Amino acid sequence: MPEPHPANPRTGSPAQQRLSPLEPGQRTLEQHELLVGVWGDDVPNLFSTVARHPALFRAWMPFCTQLLAHSVFPPRERELLIIRTASLCGSAYELTHHLRLGAEAGLSGDDLAALNGQARLHEWTDRERLLVAAADELHAHHMISDATWRGLSALLSTEQLVELPMLVGHYILLAGTLRSLGVPLETEPVAKKLDSIGVPLDSGHTQPDTAR
């Protein structure tokens, strides 16, 4: 079975923001309507930055919400994949938000340390080990290896096999966007508003039939 390697985060984010998040007084009526209906005036910086491109925001937001709020993976596994990807990409913004979400979804302190490259050895289940290996391979090679795919195919549903590379790919895309634009972290009260998009954190998840 493939062994996950310690995360090796990239470095080199801009020292300062390149595109600042839109403050309430800077927003057009369209941008105001896109943002305020969900979060009020205090919008998390990722969204108030992407909203500088309203058409792209409208197209991207349903996809983002689908992966977070309606994933076919249980919350613990969804966060395992996101945190591993964020760590490999060196995305401090993603890690800050998802380490908290991961803990709330059931990942232990040791799990989080291993995903974030702070522990070389960790006891994963076979399924978790394969998920971490898949994230590593998608980040490094943009493809899941044959060996990892065979293992995953015996454990995941067809829907999960399709969603896995799209979930990891989405967070690679986000990491590149966040780091390239220099999106800053929010204050804690604003950061917690990310939960308001409906991210499920409980483990009451019904597994689809496993692919054959």
C-alpha cells in the first residue's frame, strides 16, 4: 500500500497583499448583493477578494459550496484531504481555517500534525492512508497512481472516486489564488463566519454504494 510522505510545504507567498479584499464602501451594488446576503458586511477575505470578478464569483461559488457543504465524503475525510492539500501547497489561509474545521470534524491533534508535516510516522486506517497518498500524488503529479487507484476503488463509491481529484484540485487552485493575490487572514470573529456557508461537521454521513 502506498506510504504517504511528510508534507513539504512550499514557500514564497507575497509579503503583502496584491489585491485587497473589498471593504463595504468599495463594493458595487452587484458585489454588495453577492456578499452581504450570505455574510453581512464582515465578509471573509477570500470571498471579498474573488468578488472583484463578479461573473467568476457567481460561477465558482456553487462549486465551492457543493464540495464543502454537500461532499460525498464524510466531514472527517473531506477535511483530511483539504488539510493535506493546503499543507503541501503552503497555504496558510486554508490551513488556518481548515485545521479548526478538521478538529471539529473529528481529526485529532496527532492527525492534524501528521497531515501538516509535523509528524513523520502516524497510524492511519488503510482508507485514510490511501486518501493521503492520493492527495500527495495529485499535488506532485496531477494524477493518482495505479496502485493507489486500485486500493481506493475497493473502498470508495463511484461518486467519491470522481469527487476526490476535483476536491484536491479545487484546493490546489485556491491555494494558488490565495497566495498569488496575497489574501490576508481575517480577525477571528470574521474567520468564524466561514461556517455560515453550511459546512457539515457531524459524522452522520450516509455512504453511497461502493464502486465495483
